[in-house]
Amino acid sequence: MLELKKRVIIMNVPRTIRAYCPRCNMHTEHTVSLYKEGKRRALAKGERHHEREKKGYGGQKYPMLRRKAKTTKKQTLKLRCKKCGYISHRKGVRLRRLTIE
């Protein structure tokens, strides 16, 4: 039987990088931070609809995830332009650990 080695993917990201700013329309210095989701609103239309679908007989409209399928998350970087303060996101990469130096 073929044994697969598990790779732990670690990525070091500098605290400031030069990236394109759409507002300045040129490459400028950006501060890098990790994007974090905001708190979900219980009264949002989608949340209310989801609760209504789960309620009563018949239960869940789609299967509930009983066991965790993924071992890593896609980490998204939040870039803030030092010149104008514009915030943009850099697409997430699937990795185990991300450190901002």
C-alpha cells in the first residue's frame, strides 16, 4: 500500500507589500492583515429564510455536515493602501498556518 506523507503548509507574509491600488491607479505600499468574517445577523433575509426552512416537519432541506471534511481553511489577505487607505482583498490560499511578519 502506498503511504502518502502529509505536508504541513506554512506561509510567511511580510507586514507591508507593494501592490496595485485601484483608487491611486498605481502600485503603492500596503499593510497586510488577515481578513476576518463579521458577525452574522440573525434578522437578515437569508438567515430568516434558512430558519423557516429548518422549522417544522421535514427538517433540513440539505444534508447537515456531521464530520469535518477539510483540515485547512482558505486564508484571505486584507491589503490597506498606506497612501489613500483603500482596502482590497487578496484571494485566499489553502494552508495550515499563515504568519504575518
